[in-house]
Amino acid sequence: MTQQRGAIVVGASSGIGEALVRRLAAAGYEIGMAARRTDRMRRIGSELPTKTYVATMDVTDTEDAREGLFELAAAMSSVDVVVISAGVAHVNRDLEWEPERETIDVNVRGFAAIATATMEYFEETPDHASATDGHLVGISSVAAHVGNGDAPAYHASKAYVSTYLKGLRYRQNQRDADVTITTVEPGFVDTKLSLGGFWECSPETAAEQIARAIRKKRNHAYVTRRWRLIAGVLDLAPEWLLRRLF
């Protein structure tokens, strides 16, 4: 008998997170959902074909969020994958402190809190998953490749996410546990966080490509895949040109 696979999605109540929950459930995963909007997660869960668990979580309350992740994982029969999809984005040309602070709290502090808790869970919890040492997936952005004067904190926060996940992959070379770590860098996705419309895809298309990256245990995935070209251009472009563009 095949053991039930399980996935936790942090930031599951809307956007890419919601679409990915639906895609993974359709693939047979038992689902753990974590976000602030409890009622919305319960409604989503009632529509899924597999068993679901709901945890109210505000990642800016880092200690409570970490504890909540462990509790959610303990309630599930198996956790093979944890996806960190929680995030915020603000256009903030005037550098008002509150939008910058919120972006850092959610996209940096909250992300790191859940990422470290996930690694602790996969590395130290016996028999946490069916046949693997686990899989951490972080939703970053192509924005990680360039600064931006309209949304400086957002772009910087995604650079943090991508670099942090890269560091965790390097760290795995010295660990006994074999945890797969996937960095997902979407371009524009049609959600409330979208800051543009060029090559914009639907959340469902994004979820399909992320699910493929999970299935294939990729280290890195662009969504959609043609954004790899844009990321490469940004990495090679001279500073004077990027200043004029962004």
C-alpha cells in the first residue's frame, strides 16, 4: 500500500499558494494550509479531494509561526513538502517606513522563521516523511535579480530569499539528511502582488509549473520558464543600464 504524501503550503489562502494547494491535492497530496485567513482556508479545504488541515498563522509573529508549523506537521500523517509562499509587495517610491517594514517582516523575517523551522523538522524528526528526507520550496521572484526604485524592499527581500535558499543547498553538502531545496522565481503572475503585466501568467499555470519542479526535485525553477532569459539578461546588464530601466 502506497503511503500518503503530504504537503504544507504557508500562504495558502490566495494567489499562487491557493492554486498550488489545489494542484497538489489533485495530485493526491494530503494538504496542510497555513495563513491568516482561517475561514477562507476552510472553504478552500472543503473543495479539495484529499484530507486537509488548517492552521491560522501570521509569519510576522515568528515564534508563534514556527510553533504552528511544528503543530501542523504533527497533526498530518506525513509531510514530504513544505512550500513557503507567503509574501507582500508594495510600490513605495516615497520610502514610507510602514510598507518597507511590513515587506521585511513578512518576506525576510517570516520567510527565514519558516525555512529554519522546516529544516529543523526534516532533519530532526524521525520518520517525518514516507521515503525521503523532505523537500523545502521557497517562492522567490525574478525581482531578486535587480534593484528597483519603485519597490526597493520587495526586490531586496526576494534577493534575500533566493540567496538564503542557495545557502541552504550548500549547507546540505555537510548534512546527513538529504533535503531537496527548490528556489522558484516567478515573473509576473496574475495575483494581487503582481507589479506588472509583461508575460503575465495565471496562478494556475504557475502552480502547474511549480508542481512539476517539485515532482522533478529541481534546485531552481523559473515561472514561466521563459523568464530564465530575462533573469540572465538582468544578471549581465551593466549598472548604468539597470539604473535607467528601474
